[in-house]
Amino acid sequence: MLASLAKEELIAQVLKALLELKDEEQEVIELRLTSELPFKEMSVILESTEAAVKMKYSRAIDKLKTLCGRKDETN
């Protein structure tokens, strides 16, 4: 039961942090994690280069970790 409560708290914390991200940051995370798109397809949708999309995703994840207080953890 405690593990379930901790999981729910973590989910709530992540959702709150997601709302603090810019729309572009939210979009790149959504495309990658929810839609499970490869970076190449994301670059077409976002009208950007694959390298730029990878960098945007990396920075958005880092920002999300920081907002959740988990910056010290690895990808």
C-alpha cells in the first residue's frame, strides 16, 4: 500500500512538473513517450532537424527532472 501511495505521489509530481514546461517542451516529450515516435519522424512533424529534436528532447527531460527534484539521476 505504501508503494502504491508513493507511486501515485510521483505521478502527481511529474504531471505537475509537465504543466510547468513550455508547450514546445511538452510536445516533444509527448511525441517521444506517449506516441513512441522515433526522432526522425518527430523531426518531420516539428519541421526541424533530427539533431535539433534530440537536443530539445534531452533539454526538456533535464528540465522535467529538475522540476521533480531528480536532476541527479541518469537517463
